[in-house]
Amino acid sequence: AGPCDIYASGGTPCIAAHSTTRALFDNFNGALYQVQRGSDGATTNISPRSAGGVANAGTQDSFCANTTCLITIIYDQTGRGNHLTQAPPGGFRGPEANGYDNLASATGAPVTLNGQKAYGVFISPGTGYRNNRVSGSATGDQSEGMYAVFDGTHYNGGCCFDYGNAETNSLDTGNGHMEALYFGTSTSWGSGAGSGPWVMADLENGLFSGVNVKQNTGDPTVNYRFLTAVLKGQPGNWALRGGNAASGSLSTYYNGARPNASGYNPMKKEGAIILGIGGDNSISAQGTFYEGVMTSGYPSDATENAVQANIVAAKYATTSLISGPTISVGSTVSFRATTSCCTTRYIAHTGSTVNTQVVTSSSSTSLKQQASWTVRTGLGNSACVSFESRDTPGSYIRHYDFNLVVNANDGTKVFAEDATFCPKAGLNGQGNTITSWSYPTRSWRHYNDVLSIASNGGVHTFDSTSLYNDDVSFIVTPGFA
Ligand code: AHR
Ligand code: AHR
């Protein structure tokens, strides 16, 4: 049985079931999600390999070969049509045209389930999905439950990486108008034990870890690579639970009265569903979502424990984030452009600006050094790499406002993540495309001889689709110096 078969047996059926990695009903063999490719704008649906099974990542890989792909729809598997699509503007505007949020890369979160490859939903700041017209969700003080499987190592302190019940108009309509899972290190409202990240409940104008408005030390720091997070609410009572999605059982972090603040009892839930954002379309958070459901009725602990056993049996595991020609940690490299304009130009830096310059074996030593980079283990994720400046040790290539710059490592989490890149096979068939770990829709691109992390279409000039594949493909050579 799948998670939603288990919830149905417990008398608390799923009213929404979302996953890009697997079917959440035993007999589900419909579309799990839709991707759109950059080359021609065409879309296709990704379904399980067989009823109840793991997503057919091979369909996506062939459809997206030599181009980029975005996740456009995360389908609802319950038959209610509660699909998640690109979130519209609300209290906050997203970065895309007309204030819409970004869509997630279809390849940002590769995993395996029982050895079979699948892709999760990698949410960078600015990315969000939503459905403001949900059928069957809890409203007012009605009971509901939900769980989600997240990447417990991908988070930040921004507002708010959420999955769950939110406002139907994308605005902050007041305390108690949301009931959603939150995961991250925000301390603007509540917090738990240790330094986080924590699973908390976003109940609107507050992230709650228990009955106290601020800290509740019963809510532990959790950083399992695969994390099961559980939230449920019924009149006068709610609970937060969690555990390792790859082994073992759930723990109860809180079960008791509604928080000690006005507006949260009774609740005033509105019934929309959000993923990756706050109720008012706050877009500062990051995280990764693999699967999740919302139920009608308050699930028993026993039902949730059986769902956890089902998740563990799905055997989530990590897989490689890189492909293409090997770029070895410890080596010194240079990067040659492959666009026909520019095949004698190499990535170099002038002060903090990363650009391309013509470099040859007879160039000056200083220019050769400016165009050479030492490959380091990824500062923000050891499965990827970082590039230290040859002439300025301790300084690395990182993105800032989506421009590539060379900056001294300041030791912060955001620096480490901005300086982490996952090389892939070059999109034009040559060399490597160097994709940002933290914004996997974006890769190193030269545009007017300056480097940025660019998406294949988007609001910046450097996001132009013209020559995209060539501009993001670099031949990696031994370093000039
Ligand atoms: O409750 C925390 C956040 O506060 C909500 O997600 C958002 O709507 C508001 O800004
Ligand atoms: O480059 C995008 C973001 O801009 C970086 O993550 C951050 O450091 C800066 O605000």
C-alpha cells in the first residue's frame, strides 16, 4: 500500500498527494509531474514506471537532453485536481514576469528510490508553487493532517520553506489563517532546541514549535539527509512529529494546545496549498521537497507511523550531482568559451569581476594566473566543487545578485553555497556546463564577455535564450598557471 492507501484505511483520506519521485497510492499510474524544456517550450508528463512505482526519470532525461527543463506542474494524485503550479504574486512578488515565482529545475535534486533514479523539487529563494482553489481541504477549525519528505541539509533562515494549508488570496489575512509545515533556521518567530534547522508549524504571523510563541526545546534540531516532517491540527489541539525518512520511526516533537497567542484558537484555515513559500508569497526560503500529502481529518499516530514505515521502505538515497568530463579536486584548470565568437577567450577575473579574456601561452604571467582556478571540494556541498582564484588564495568564484564575482571566503553559509557549483556535461555537447548548486536553473554564462549565473530564458538580459547552450558550455583545460 502507498501512503494514501494507509491514510484511507485510517479514516483520514488524502485530499492532495504530491510527489515528483513516486506514486503515493498503490494503484496510481497517472502523471506525477510535468516538465517544460527550454529548447522549444514543449512539455511532457512524467509518470511512474509502473502503478504504485518510482517516477520514470528516463523519460525526463531523454526529453530534456541537451537543454534545460523546469517543473511546471506537480500533479495531485488523489483525482481531486489539486495540482501545484507556478505561484502568483501575493503580499510579495516573485522574480519572474508579472510577479510570478520561479519554477524549479527538473534536475536540481536527483535521488534514488530502491536504486531507481528520480528527481525532487529543489526550491531556491524565489521559487514557489501554489493552488488557491483546492477541493476538499480543511477550512476554519476543521481537522487535517499532512506530511512531507524534505532534504534535511537544504535550508536557510528566510521566510518560509513551507508545505501545507495557506490563504486563498496569497495575502497575509491574519493569525490562524495557515497550517503548514515549515523547515529551516528562521528565528524571527519560534525556534526549537539547538541551532536548527527545525520542523515548525507556520500558522501565519508565526512559526511555532510548541505552545510557547518563542522557543520550545522539545522541538529538536533535525538534519537527516532525508527528513519526514509531520503536522496535524484539530479543534484545540495540534501536533508536530518527525524522523529520519531513510530509517527508524517518528518522534513526537509536540502534541498539545494551540499556541499561547491570540488568533490561533479556533483556527481560520483557508485551504489553499503552498510549496516553498510563505502564505503571503514570501520567497526568501530554500529547501527540497520529494513528496507530501494533505489529509481530511486528524490522522492517528499509528496511521502516521505506518506511513513512515512506507517511506523508509521506499529507500531514498543520494546519487551523483555531477556529469560530463571530470574536473578533479586539487587540480588547477582554465575554462575556454565554446561560442563561435569567443573560442580564444578564457574565464578570468579583473578585480572582483569575472569575465572572459583572450589568453595564450605567451600571455603575461599575471593574466595566466587571473585565468587559472584551483578546484576545491564544494564549500557548500561536498558532492560538488568550488573554484579558488590562483592569484588570490582564499578567494573563490561565487555568485552575487546572479553575477559571478571573485570574493574572499567570509565563512558564511550563503558564501559557501554561492561558491558551490556542480559541473554537468556541456549543454552544446562540448566540455562542461557549470551549474550553480544553490540555483540549479542557473549556470555559468559569458554574455558580453562578463560571467553570470544565467537561466535559459528569464528576466535578466543575460538570461537570453539566444546562444544559451553555447554560452554555458566551456572546455576545461589544464590551468595556464
Ligand atoms: O507565519 C510566517 C509568515 O508570515 C507567513 O508564511 C507569511 O504569510 C507571513 O509573512
Ligand atoms: O546571486 C544570488 C544571491 O545574491 C546570492 O545567493 C546572495 O549572496 C546575493 O544576495
